[in-house]
Amino acid sequence: PPRSTLSSSSAASDVYKRQVYAYYENIVKNCEIRNSHRGILFSDNAQLINNHLEDINDYPLSRRMNAGAPVLIGNTVENVGHLGIYVNNFLDGSYSIGGLDIGSNTNVAYIIDNDMSVPVTANVTILPGTVFKFREYYGKLSVRGGFKADGSENNKIIFTSMYDNSASGNTNFNTGADPTGYKWDGIQFFETSNDDLNTLDNCEVRYVNNSVRMTSCKVVMDSVLLNFSNNYAVSIFGDANPVITNCAFNNLGSAPVYMDLFASPVFSGNTIANVAYTGIIIHGGTISGSVPARSFAGYDSITYLVFEVLRIDDQLVIPAGLVFKGNGSAYFDIYGTLHVEGTEDNPVVFTALQDDAFGCLLYTSDAADEEDSVDLGGRRII
């Protein structure tokens, strides 16, 4: 397309309009954009040079994510709703995304305020140091194509709450509100996502309700800090086969992992600190097969936590040495066959969550006494 230039102009509009669209190789230079809901929406190889955006109710800049190398030089903002770049959408193609500056504000955050999808037709690589901030509750990244967040040890990629002022400054001009009260909805990899590209390497995912979820796909996670989650840090569903190594699971409101019992993750070199439950919560549903022992975070056979009903229609085999703990509201519902293959020296244990005599130390209160114990016999194991 031909190159267009908007130069040395001044414009204003009603509060519901974006002021300027700059696609392809369009240039917006030496302009003032005032009294608008949003400022400039750019993509491709657009150039935004020495512009001043003032009295912008929402986002001064928005970006359509696609291939290209947009140029932002010397732009200034005054009285804007957010100091960052709103993510309008991810477009088709294979491309890389890195941080950009707004005037003297270097590496401003990309902002996501809804359920933003990376489409099946996109393969996106995020460059080291890039920061994404998400609106509380609604903000989410749904990966249906390929997504590689490729940070480095000294230049992490950050996924965090809009209220986290420790990354790319005070994006929404909050008054120092604790970001733990403004958590977003995490990153979810779907079964259509690209197993050959899906990567989180040297990233931080923090102040979130559910950190990273994956269904029937492969995701490689290495050296990721999963910090301040209301729930689990990683959820693994279907026949997902992630490789999760050298990750830190810190400050969690539940267990570090929530998963289908027969998903196929590989865990190595991970650590946990300040988590509500040390164990793996089993996703409820119908199960059959031989239950694997799993090593995680220094535990050779980490405890399985039964918080949802597990139905056996066919056959379930539980090898010696496994420990299952329940929260009192869930159970094994047996319509088929249950083979429990414990030995005198290496029993299979079904017990209450509060029972610290077996498995991992899970519960911060005292171990269950006889008065608190639950009946583990019969058809339902609670």
C-alpha cells in the first residue's frame, strides 16, 4: 500500500472514537491528538514520531500485533487513562513482539483487558524484557496457535496484574493498591496450539487467579516464577504432555499442580514455597488405568489430593506406596474394579487432608486426631 503521512496536525474528537489509524508504512509525525477516548491504533511498519497525546480517556496507543517493526520516537502523553500500549488483537502470521517506548517511558507494558486470543493461524514469539499487564478478573491470554515467550536470565518476560507497579511502572495511575487484590485470569494453551513452539522460558507469571492452563498440548516451561496465585500454578488436562523444569511455585492459594490423573507431564528441578497444599490435586471425572507415582519439587512420590469425585467404571490399579488425601467432600466412586496393591512395608494410604503422619505435610493446622478423622472404608473413600 502507498505510504501516507499525517504531519503537523491538531485534531480532537468525541470520547468514543479512536483518533488515528496507522497501518502498513503510514507515518504520524509532529501531531497533537486531544480529547479522545483512545489515541493511535498502529501496526505493521507504522512510524509514530514526535506526537503529543493529551486528554485521552483510555489508552493513548493501541497495537495490532503482527509482523513488522513499528517505530515510536519522541512521543509524549499528558492526562491519559493508561501509560501503556493496548493490545487490540493478534493477527495471522509468524512474528516477534518486543517492548516499545512512549517518550521517556521505556519499555511500557502491553495491556490486555479481555480474553485475548492468539489464533490458530499465528505463531508469536515474545522477546526478552517484554511486559504484559492484564485487567483484573477479565484479562486472559488464550493460545490457540503458537506462543513462545523467550526471556533470559537477566531479562525476564513479565505477565502480571495492571496494578503491579514493579514492572513498567504505574500503568493505570493507581494509588499503590496491593496487586494481590486485582488478579487476572492467566494463560491458557488449547489443544490446537503449536506443540513445536509453545514455550515459557525465563518468565514471571504473577498476581493471577489461575496461572498457566493447558489442554491436550505440549508446553515447555523452564525457569518460570509462578508467584501469587489464588489457586493452582499449573493446570494440566486431557493428554497434555508439558515439560516443566526449574520452575518456582511460590505463594499459592492452593496446590502447585491441578491435573488429569493420566496426563503426561515431565517435572524436573522445580521448587515450592508458601503453598496452601503440598501435593497434586486430581481433576475429577472418570478414570481408569494404573496410577503413576510422580516426583515433584523434591518429593519422590508426591501426595495425590482428592478434592473432586473420581469415578471408576472400568479398572483402576493403585501401586504400592501411594498416598491419597481427601478434603471430606470428595471420594472414589467405584462401579468397576479397584485394585490396591499395597504391601506390609509399603502400603497405599487413603486418609484425611489433616493427617500429617503420611505423605507430604499438607495442612498448616494440627494433624487430624480421632475426633476429626473420616471413615475411609466402603465404597467411598473420602
